[in-house]
Amino acid sequence: MSNKTKQLYIETYGCQMNMADTEVVLSIMDGVGYKLTKEAAKADLIFVNTCSVRDNAELRVKQRVSELKTHKRNNPDVLIGVLGCMAERLRTELIDKNNVVDLVVGPDEYRKLPKMVNDAYAGQRGIAVKLSRVENYDDITPLRTEGISAWLSVTRGCDKFCTFCVVPFTRGRERSRTLKSVVDEVHKLSERGFKEVTLLGQNVNSYHDGEFDFPDLLSAVAKVDRTIRIRYATSHPQDMSDKLIEVMAEHSNICKYVHLPVQSGSNRILKLMNRTYTIEHYLGLLEKIKRAMPDVSFSTDIIAGFPTETDDDHRLTLDVMKQVKYDGAYMFKYSPRENTKAWEMGDDVVEEKKVERLNEIIALQEDISNELNRAAVGQTMEVLVERDSSRSSDDLMGRTDTNKKTLFPREDALVGEYRNVKIERATAHTLFGKLVQNVN
């Protein structure tokens, strides 16, 4: 290659963890001279950071990798790499059966990227997908290019082994960063003017660095800068402790929003999923959280059509949704993944039935979200201004403490400010209002 500045283009698919990993990759590649470009056609190096949690995500990535052949034809020197969970799962297929891909790198091997890129330019296609029991990128400061919100991975991997989930196989076993490294990073974000931090992990509330647990971490992070909102995801009901609930209630800048996946309303299905809790335990936990934080909002994950799921099991899921009244939900058809225990159960719920059940779940959640948001009309809510609205340059978009998307006329508001907004109307997904004078 010439001495011109090398350009890196990266596309990220999947969860917030993948977004955080992309920032780690950007930091590593920035250290060897690569600068980010937003145009694939201008890139010397193209990375696709992938997700393997559901079959649909894999299909999208395979299609996208195929489309990138165009850039290879236009510039034979361009390198294409596939990173992340899908890289680990489909390493042979991506390299041996696809002459577009030059390197395949799993989520625990990103430190090897500079050498692998150099080797690829020398003609050596490479695979590095070994999982680690220790890698957590503790010493790498992610490269954040814009915005006021930051994602911080505090744990990697998972030890739960839910029968439907590939994460333990694609991201390895659970390990945690040190509390000090996370707090130091939040201090740096505070100095740069960030206003929201989300602590991430496949099962974030099982965090433990050998000395401190997740409530300790959450409390320490909240104390760094009281003007920074603190969120976290994703929780497992088994690890939502009384201590964690107390810490959330104690600190005003820890958002009163809990994403707590239920997956199914049927105890029989939960047992088959190896979720290690019952619906009774789950609902009791939510009641405990509500007592400590009456204005809390909940979101969840739900899977429709898990193996052997009956109409009665499905109705139990709808019953839980009606009882809890989630503000939002991530809702999916069951997607069998190789290597998981559920794969061995067989995919016996026919596709039409899966779609029918999923549509019922989505329709019910739309009604519930609409009802909850309409109840906010007339209230004044504090909103963190995040960005320009995608609908109109005259409007801004922000979120409430409880994670409700809110649109309002720009007036004198600026991105990064906390402003009071009086809600005038609402849909299932968005609140609409106008700025009111902030109360000092």
C-alpha cells in the first residue's frame, strides 16, 4: 500500500455489545493509522461486525458480504473482514466457500487485527476465532467518534447456557473488567462531555471482578458525575438482587428503567429454556422493583414458537404481558441455532403458527405501549436532548429517564442538555411535546 492515509469502513449488526466492540476495533485500527470513513467505496479496509443470535441476522450479513463483491471488483486491493459472533460460528464457510472474505476474526481476537490485516495484504487470508477466558479489552479505550451516549462493555461472554442461545459458544465464558477500569473510563467520558453511559453485558448483573459485584460497580459509576445518566443491559432475573434494586433507587442519575427478559409466560417452556426461574419468581421480582421505584418502566424479550410450545403456553405469555404492561419489548420467532440444546429438541412449531403467535404478541404490545404513552399526555418530563429529529430539522429528539423517545420543537434547546418537555400527544413508540421552562 502507499503512504496515503488508510481508510476503514465498518458496518455493525446486532446488539449493543457489537456496537461497543466496533468502538474497540476502531481504537485498535486507529492506533496503526486507519481512519474511519462513512463510504465503503472509499475504503481500503472493510469490516462487517456480525451477530449470530438469530438466523435472520445471519442471512442479512451473508447477503451484505455478497454485495461487497462490488467494491472488490472496483478495487482489487481492498480487504474485507468479517468480525464478531458470526465469524466464530461460520469461519469455514466464510473463508473456504467465499472468495470475497480475506479475514475472519472472532470477538476475543481483535488485538490480532493489525497483524492479520498486514498478512492479508501480503496474500495470506486469515482466521482467528479462539475464545478466551480472560480477554475483556480492559486496557483499550474505545474510539467514540460522535454523540453524547456511550456503551461500556463491563462483562463479556455468558455462563447461563439458556438452551436457545449461542452466546456461550460465540462469545465464550463470562469474565468481568475491573471496577477501577470502568470508573476511570467514565471519568474520561465525563471530561469529554458525555451525558449518558450504558453498562453492557450478556448478563450484566452477574458482574464480579473478584472483589466488587454489579451493585458496587453501578454505585461507583453513578458517583463519577451526577449529570451523567446511567443505564445498563441486559439483566437476568436470577441475578437481579435486592442490593441492586436498592442502589438503583438510591441514585437519582441511575435511570428508572429495567430491561428484564421474560422469554415466555409458561413455566414449562422456561424450564425447557433453562431460564432457572419461574413466572411466579419473575413477577414477584417486578413487584419488588416497583415498590422501590414506583415510576419504573420495564421492557423485555419474548420468543414465540419455542419447541413444543402449545397454544396454552402462548396464552400464558400474553397473560404475563397484560399483567406487567411492559413499556416495550423485543419480540422474535424462535430461531434454531446449531450447538444449542434447543437444536436437539427439534423445531416442531410450524412456521405459520410461529408467525401467528408473534403477530399476536406484537399487536398486544402495541396496544400496551400506546396505552402507557397516552397516559403521559399532560405530564412534564425531563428529557436528555440526543440529536436532531429524523422527521424534521425543526425538531429535536431526546429520551426520558424511563427511555421514552420524545420529539419536540427545537427552540433554544441544544444537544446534550436536560430540558423539561410537556407531553401533548403520544403514539405507541413516541411522545410529542413542547419545551417548558426548566425548574432550577
